[in-house]
Amino acid sequence: MKIQKTEIVDTFAEAFKMWGARVVITADTKQWARAAAASMTGFATSVIRCKLEAAVECEIRKEDTPDHRPGVSVLLFTMSSKTIAGQLIDRIGQCVMTCPTTAAYNGLESEKTVSVGGKLRFFGDGYQISKVIGGRRIWRIPVMEGEFLIEDTFGIQPAVGGGNLIILGTNKYTALQAATAASNAMREVAGVFLPFPQGVVGSGSKIGARYKSMIASTNDAYCPTLGSISSKGVLPENVEAVYEIVADGLNEEAVKEAMRRGMHAAAGKGVMMITAGNYGGELGKYKFYLHNIIKESNT
């Protein structure tokens, strides 16, 4: 199967069950909302070392936010429902509450909720108060600039982490151009975020290593400089650069749609193949078959 001249490998991306939350950050200006979101989503590329994956989902018009100020939606995923509350508390408390003029609201309606504002309120040292505003219980925490507003509870739900595409290019320039185009297209899908810098991975990993202290190591099968040195090498001779894109989403359909858009955006001159990473179907709950995704989009 091909899109333009790019071969779509007959394989699948293997993804995992995660737990997701959405935080709506508002501020007096877009700049401050963006600053808080950037701080909150720092060091959040992979659960391997970061313990969570997070990124900006989109910006929100002030007409559509709870307090009618400019907003940014952040998605945050962890491997366990038991750990997501702590991550929300830590990151909102350290990265959003500390940012001037901001407030934090729940952006995910779900039956399962966790206490966030209900825990952060103690920072108010007894001076905090709660109000029900528009059906939301909001804690008003006194801070040096005035008040920090945060919703009492945040919804969480099962989510999908680890949908991916691997782009094989004839040189670094064209491969990175293709990966960037794919990333831009994939991030337009609601409920999806790409946790790595600008959505593109320059150093994909495999599980395990020769060294016992490492739980993951370089994906030598896709390292062009190793050539015939790696016993697992799978690259054609004229591939000089490989980039991966990881997509997390609130549901399977969102991840599929992001992968579909990514493949179409990346395909073209200079991209020999688009494939995906998996573990033989032994670890992840979800399997996203590249050919099926393309076929479904053509029906």
C-alpha cells in the first residue's frame, strides 16, 4: 500500500491503556495562560522516566472558558488512576498557581473524579473559601496578587497512550519536514496530544538494554549510523534519518484519526516508508493497523 510514492508498511502500532485528565488553564492574557501550560507540561514526554505524559491540546477562546478569559487546554495521562491525582496536584500547584493571573478548571466530564482543588486549598492556610459558581465548586485561595481559583474535583477517564508512526526518510531535512507536517496535522484532532517536543521524536527507544540498570535503550534497529552493525537493523540502505511520532488520546477513534492524518501529511517526496512500533502484540491493549486505518478513511 502506498500514499503517493511512500510505502505504508503492513504493520501495527501497539498502544497502552492509560488514565487521562484535562485541565483548562485561564489567565488575563493568552501569554500567561500559555506560560502556565508550558510549565505544567514540562518533563512529560514519556512514562518511562517522567511518570506521566502531557502536552497542550489546544487554545480556547475566552468565550468558551469558565471565567471568560483566554484559555489553554492541557491533557495529562498516567499509567494508573491512583497516580493521576498526585500529578495534577503537584503540577497545578507548582506550575499554574505560581503563574500570575491564572486559574485552573476541570475540562473533562466523567463519572470518576479526583480531589485536586480540595487538596490544594490547604495552601490557603485556613483563609481559603469555596463558592459554587455556574454549578462548579471552586476554591478561592488567597495569594500575593489576589486569589487563585481552582475547581474542587477533576474528572479522569481511561485513555490510550502510545499510538505511533515511524517515518523513514532519504535525508534528515526531508524526513524532519515530513515529521513536522505530520505532527501539525495530528495535533488538530480534538482529544489527542503529542507528548514529545513539537510532537517529534529524534531518539526512539526499545524496551530493555544490554545494561541491567536501563529499562529502555536506543532503538538500534532504526539507527541509520549503525548500518550492518546492529543485528536488528531493518532500514533500507538509502534511509539516512528516522523520526517517530507518538500520539496519546482520550479514545481509540481519536488516535486512529490522528494517525490517518499524520500518514497523509508525511507521505511524499523523500519519505520512503511509514511504519509503526509494536511489541508483537504482547504488551499493549490496543493495536492500530496502518493499512486498516487508511482503508477505513477511503470508505
